[in-house]
Amino acid sequence: MSEVLFYAFAAIAVAGALGMVLNLHNTVAAALSLVGTMVALGGLYVLLEAYLIGVLQILVYAGAIVVVFLFVVMLLNLRRDVFPAGRQWMTKGLALGISLVVLVRFLRLVPGSFGEPAALPEGFGGYREIGARLFTDYVLAFEVTSLLLLAAMVGAVILAKREPSEPDGDPRTPVSRSEAS
Amino acid sequence: MIEEAVALSGILFAIGAIGALVRRNVIVVLMCIELMLNAVNLALVAFSRLWADATGQVFVMMVIVVAAAEVAVGLGIVIALFRNRESVNVEEVSLLKW
């Protein structure tokens, strides 16, 4: 049963990822494909006995991060990203080739590299064990991530803030949205 | 199941890397970076299961926090970029190109 679920979630994850990368015309659909991948990965985490991480994955990624992406797509009115014909085919071909070669070498390494999974202690992957580790061994890292989140919040507000409108003649005044599209 | 999960994380990482290198829409490039972070998370969870050690899952939480911070700042930069250049095409933002 869990094998079948595992392969189903894996297929959904790969399909969502491919749908995101190969979708050349619609950014909203790409973001929704990414939601599919995130939810499937949450299911995989549960199958791998990481229950808290599975819940956090769905809450944070599918629930928050992709929604922020969709907000930005909507805010910038980018439903269709039609760009002029692409250049740099050689660079992109090289990127594709190197990535695929590295992937194949990696996949050759995997079979038979790991032994049998160890026996699970009681309550593995639950909030109790993760929380105990987080607040004892890794409490410094935990505090530093809170600082990181604060810095990111302030930075995002400052970056996205509209600058006070300057007197006319400002060369940076953008053309109106209707002209551009 | 561990081997399959690690192989899947490699596949997802490769898809994300190819997308980040090939796509030209800045927002899609950011989404591909998220996909790569997720692939690494999957490998961490799989190894955490292999050794029955919850430390890997603590690392996954840290990666999730960093990803959230990265998305907030990255999308702030995208909005500022769009305001100045009226475009999200990475090929038009080549001032620092060598």
C-alpha cells in the first residue's frame, strides 16, 4: 500500500515540476503546478515518517509561498509571459547537457548505496521530538533563523515600497501599463 | 523506499536546475529555486528516516525558513525590477553581464 502511494506521489511531484518548467506561456498555471509538487512532497514526507515536516510543507509551501508567488503574478499583471524569441541557445544547451549528465551519474550511484533503514524509536517525526531537538541542541540556530526572518521582512517591505513620487521630469517615470502591453 | 526517495530528489533537483538555467521569466526562475530547495529537503528527510535520527528534520525546518525569507526578498526585488524596467525577462536585466 505504501509503495503504491509512494510511486503515485513521486509521479505527481515529477509531473508538477515538469509542468512548471515546460509551461512557457502561463505563469499562473506554472505556480499551480508547483502547488501540486509541494503537496505530493508533503505526502512523501508522511510516508517517510516525518509527520511534522509533512504538515509544515503543506502549510508553508502550498499555503503561503506559492500564494505569495500568485500575488506577485497578479500584482504585475503577468498572466501571459510572452517574450520575444530567445537567444543564447548554446549556453542553454550546455546547461541542459551538464545537468542531465550530472543527474545520470547521480542516479547510477544510488542503487545499493544504503543499507536497511534503522528501527524507529517511539514518536519519531512527531512535534515532541523535533521540538525537543530544536530547543536544546539547535537553539542557537533557531534564534538566528528568527533574526533572518525579521531581516527578510524588513528587506521585503523596503524593496517593494513605492518611492515617494518625485516632481515631473523624472527620467525614471515608467511608461503606463497599457502602453507597455 | 529510501533509494527511490533519494533518486526522486536528484530528478527534482535536476528539473529545477534546468529550469533555473533555461527559463527567462524571473518568477519562474525563483519557483525553480524553490523546487531545488524542496529536492534537498526530500533527501534530508529520506536520510533522517534511514538512520532514524530526527536531526535531518530539524535541518529541513531551517531550509523551509530560509526558503520563505528568500521568496519574500526575491519577490520584493522582482516588484522593484518590474517598476523600473517594465519587464520580468532576465535577458533584459544584463547590466552586470561580463
